[in-house]
Amino acid sequence: MMKCYDCMEEGNDREAECVCISCGKGLCIDHTKELEMPISVGTPPNVKRLTKGLPRLICSYCISKTIEDGFD
């Protein structure tokens, strides 16, 4: 089984429960962040955003460095 990358860095041995959508490292539930990605449907000019997006799982590093940097 895959181990949680962040737990291994902390000296712990824990099974991964998911994979980060950005970098691909294995993560346990404690090191996972859920990010709701907006979804749009239709073709221009009739594009509508759905009220509920798709949940995506991402690690703390990627959400702080990749996602937040893109919106500064």
C-alpha cells in the first residue's frame, strides 16, 4: 500500500487514503485539503456556472503554493 508522504516526513507510518490532484503524492485524511472546483456548462455566450462544484483533494503544499499564488 501507498504511505502518506507528509506523515513519512514527520516520522510517522500511515497509509495513504487519496492522491493529491496537483503533485500526485499519497496523503492520509489528516493531510488532505478539499478544494471545490467550479464547473461551467454550455457554449459561449450561453455559459452557466453550476451551483455546486466538484470536490478535489489536494495537499497543503499545493494549495498554498500553486492555487493561492494563481489568485494573487
